[in-house]
Amino acid sequence: MGQAEIPQELAGALRSAHAVAALTGSGVSAESGVPTFRDAQTGLWERFDPQELATPEAFSRDPKLVWEWYSWRRGLVARAEPNPAHRTLAELERRVPRFTLITQNVDGLHRRAGSENVIELHGNILRTVCSAERIPREPGEGSPPRCPHCGAPLRPDVVWFGEALPPGALEEASEAARGCELFLCVGTSGLVYPAAGLPREASEAGALLVEINPERTPLTPLADFVLCGRAGEVLPALFT
Ligand code: BJW
């Protein structure tokens, strides 16, 4: 994969933009060693069935299996470090007057890299909540551990298929998408809704759409600029 060329027009638009939003997906954390979901060979859904692990029905059927799968993934995330893509996005927040980072990632690496204005559309794997009331709880012993207040099994605070996004998160993301001059889509396959609808919203409201990804996605035909490459290489080149 060669280094993506940065068009002058895009570099200029970036330097002068007052409002920028970015939608990130698991590709941003791939270079930190956190597996993506749908990449051939390395994606989680290549080896594991999402219907058996990432739905509320799966958790009702086999809470131990689901809890243990997420415990394994929590371990991967805890050992991972932010990469140059996370750090460039954090730096961008300091440079652009209005910058919103919308992430589908549950690994918390954007905040660890220094980003502050982060909307976590699919929750955070490092938080544990009561499955009955969705209130944060400290996980104790057990697989899964039980809520000390009501006895319901605890679960990771992530959004499974068929579940609603955290209250207000989509509205806030949509407002940022509709109010920005430049919208970056980084490391997402653009297959999972409602997140995948945000780039179109931004574009229809007049934003320049930029995609950064080594592969084509359903978002590629919508993009004004397609930078084909890895986020950890393209993003730093774009903002230096
Ligand atoms: C690199 C790179 C490098 C590699 N650099 N790039 C409309 C149409 C059809 C279906 C639906 C629809 N609306 C809703 C649905 C249903 C469903 C859905 O979208 N299904 C589709 C898959 C068909 N959506 C939902 O169920 C959502 N909920 C919902 O709609 O609720 C409605 C509701 C309302 C009110 C009450 C009740 C319900 C919820 C979706 C939750 C998604 N959850 C997951 C798991 C999170 C927890 C966990 O981590 O286990 O979220 S699934 C998984 O996919 C995860 C991700 O956030 C999400 C997106 O994946 P992402 O990040 O794009 O990763 P990949 O692997 O797909 O792509 C990686 C990309 O990176 C690739 O393009 C690579 O090329 C690239 N890459 N290396 C840059 N170095």
C-alpha cells in the first residue's frame, strides 16, 4: 500500500476549517493491535459469530460465554497503546475551534491519546453495568459477576445489535455532522447503522467528506477525497 497523496485543496481546507467532525471505526485501532470486526482473516467476525456474542439474546442464552469473550477483549484493549492516528486526532482537537470526535470504538484509546470531545456511539468495553438497569457497577467475582443491588448479571457497557445507542449520543453526533465544514471517515467499513448514516448527513449539509481507509467501502462513492492507506500513516501526513 503506497502512501496516499494529499491534495493541496484538501490541505488548504483543513488549515482554514473552523468546524471539523471525524467518525472513527475499528481500523483506527488496528495499528494498536486491537482487531477489527470485518477485515478478511484478522477480523473478529471471521472467527466469532456476532449473533452468539454481540446481541442481548446471546447474553440471555449464555451470559458466561459472552462475559468471558468480552473479558478476553478487555485484556487486549488494556494492553494496547494509542497510535499516531489517535494522537493526530487529539492534536486536531487542539487546533480546530470546533472539533467533534465521533467513535464507534469501545476501546477508549481516543481519550487515552488526549481527545476530550468524544462521542462513544457504541459504549465502552472497560465499563461494566447492571444488565437490568444499565447503571455502572464494579465487577466482583463470578462469570458473569452479579449486581450487588439487584442480583442481575453484570455486562459490558457496549451497544449490541438491536440495542439503542446511549441516550443523546446519536443526536449529538448528528448535530456535529450537520454543522461541520469537513467530515473525516476513518477506519470504518460504513456498514453498521445508524453510525454509517452520519457521513451522508454531513455531505448533504454541505461538508467536504474525506475517507481514510486502505479499502473501498460503501462510503467511498460519497467522499470528495479518498485517501487510500492506513490511518496511522495518512492522518499524520495530512496534518503536518
Ligand atoms: C483500516 C486499517 C487501518 C483496517 N487504517 N482503516 C439500517 C440498515 C440495515 C440494518 C440496520 C439499519 N439500522 C439499524 C440496523 C441494524 C444494525 C445494523 O447496522 N446492522 C448492519 C450490520 C446490517 N444496527 C443496530 O442494531 C444498532 N442499533 C440500532 O439500530 O438500534 C435501533 C433501536 C432503536 C431504539 C430502540 C432499540 C433499537 C446497534 C449497532 C451496534 C453495533 N455493535 C458493534 C459491537 C460493539 C460492541 C463490541 O465491541 O463487541 O459495534 S458491531 C461492530 O461493528 C462494532 C463496531 O463499532 C461496528 C462498526 O464496525 P467498524 O468499526 O466499521 O469495523 P469493521 O471491521 O467493520 O471495519 C474496519 C474498517 O477499517 C475496514 O473498512 C478496514 O478496511 C479498515 N481498516 N485497517 C484505516 N490501519
